[in-house]
Amino acid sequence: MKLKAVLFDLGGTLIHTPDVSEIMQRMLEAKGIRCSVEEVGKAREEADTYVDLKDLANLREKFWIKWNTKILKTLGIRKDLKILATYIFESWWDYAQAKLYPEVKKVLQELRERSLKLGVVTNGLKSDIDKVLPQVGLINDFDIVVVIDSIGKMKPDKEIFLHALKKLDVKPYEALFIGNQIEEDYNGPRNVGMEALLIDRENRVEEDVDKIQSLEEIFGKLDTQ
């Protein structure tokens, strides 16, 4: 069956940002709070044990405010906690310095020229997408953008992939998914019958998966089908 659609993860696949700890340290510094990236990183690790990422699908923005609050408390910050935690959530993309990987626009254009439908499936919220896509110039590049809010599910849950396929009106075997996380972006789509490629830009993944280091390598895979 001829491929009809290519879907992408967003962060780490199409869009690059600095490490989360760097972004948060920059935000705190803007508020006059001095701490190192290493200190934020340790507080972040503790917050990761305090909250369960699976709760994001239900809590959404409340999840990130809870996570931010835990980090701030671990850093010893007590004043205006809720205000500061909310500010970090709401202003995140103003400090994230998001940018496209160099080959993204060219690859998306060539895929479109091949009459392929294009989509994004991300574990972000609609509020994230509404801010970051305009920043990086990807407003009109996709036929669909599926976020947690779309169906209340997160990758690697089968339902979020099936929802995206339904919106594109393609069968699982007619679609390819590309992302940078093995469980969410490789095993997840394969579990619904989609083809998948893992993008491993720094060639760190040792698992036996079908992977690429640049999105431009997609075409070599497509041309051998």
C-alpha cells in the first residue's frame, strides 16, 4: 500500500530547545531569583519523583503548575509560590528559544510536493502549540495537529494515534510516524500498525530500531518502499 501520510513528534524531532533546567533558570533569573542550572536540575529530578507524568492528560496546565511549585519549594523559594509557578507555565515559550532543526522546512516542503498528508502528534497542550508553532514558522505546514487536549490521551496510548489517523482519513499502514522517543514515538505508533522511524540525531540509541539521524534520511526510506 502506498504511503499517504507522515506524522511527526514535535520537541526533539522538528523543534529544538535548550535543556528544561536552563530555561527555568533563565526565567527565575529574570525574576531576580539567583540559582544555578545544576541546582534547578536537581530540583527538577526531585519533582519528577513527586508527580506522575501520566497525570498530565487529566490535569493539563494544573500538572505543570504543580510540577513547577515542587521545583520552587525544593529550591527554597516560598514567596508568591503559586504566582511564580503559574508565570513559569504561562511564559515558558517566551524564554525557551525554540528553533527548527535546519532541515525541517526543506523536508516538509518535499513531502508536501509528494502529495503526502502531514501531521503532528505531541504530548504538549494546545496552549503550547498556539505559542510555539508561530514562533518557529510552522503555522500552516500541517493538515492536523493533535495534542493532549484533542482527546485527553498521551503518547504512547493507541487512542491518540488512532485519532490522528481518523482526522487524516488514512489507515495505519498508510502512515509513517517519526519521533525521538522509543516508547512514545516508535513503539506507540507501531502498536497501532503504523510504520515508525526513530530520529536519533546524536546516534546514542543502542536498541535495535529503525532509526535516522536527520529528517532528510526519510526520503531514502520512502524511495525503497
